[in-house]
Amino acid sequence: MNMTSVTLPPVPLDEAAPFYHGYLAECPDGRVGMRLEAQASELQALCARLSESGAMFRYAEGKWTIKEVVGHLLDSERVFAYRLLRVSRDDRTELPGFDEKTYVPQGQFNLRSLDGLVNEFRLQRASTLALVNGIPAAAWVHVGTANGYRISARALAYIIVGHTAHHLGILRDRYRLSATD
């Protein structure tokens, strides 16, 4: 991936649903491009020493396996990037929501290799970076509707960063993954 220098101003809270506000806060310096690139490497480092059986770990009953977390990151990134494309192009069509609780089981991520899932995330993130790098400056303030809520293009870029940061934190804290094991 090529380092991107996309930096965006803070997102006004009325440009995203309240349940995304925590994700918006994950990038306080606005260096969206740099964080997008760094996160792909961080995920790879966190998963590098895991065996296939280790990737099946759940920190509690009913929680996702590590493979399912990575699969969820893939699904979410695709949905958010698609929304970003549509909103940045000033498409006013209302976009549907998605339910990760139904997507993850349908993805059957536990049947796939962890290396394959992490590599797929790197490829998806490269695509997201290309999209972010190609959005014209004036398009970042375009607003659309997703899942019944008002959302801006810049909020979606922040949400992609924040959502991934949230789950990287869960992988470190609850699954006890470390890049330096």
C-alpha cells in the first residue's frame, strides 16, 4: 500500500448516528489516511503468530472467534466503503443497514484460514485507501442517509478507522493478542 496523507477536519456529531460517535473519536488528529494504512499492518502483526486452532479462540461463550472478528472487519469495511462511495458521489438514495449478527455466521469464517482472512483484509483495505485517496476535497462534506440516519462522507471515513480501531482493541484486550508475543 502507498502511504496516504489524507487528513480530514473533525466531524460534526450531527453527521453520524449517535452509535458511531465513539468511532469518530478514535481519530482525534484527523489523519485518516495514515491510520487506515497502519491498521492493516497492525491486524497482520496481531495475527501473525496465531495457529489455526488459536484463531478459533473465543474469550467468552457466545462471542466470536478471532477468525470471525477478522471476517466481521471484512464485511463491515465493505459496507462502509460502499456507503462512502455512494455518499461521496452525492448519491441521495437511502442506503440500508446491515446486521453483523447475521452476516458473521453466513460468512462461515471459521472454515477459512486465518492467513487468508488477514490477506483479504489487507486487499480490502488497499481498495478502501484507493477510494479515500480518490475522493475530491469538495465531496467529503456530501451527506446521505444510511440505516435511517444522516451520514457524511467524512464521517464514513472516520467510522472505518474507528470501527477497526475498536476491534483491534478488543483483539488486544479481550483476546490477549500482542504483536510482540
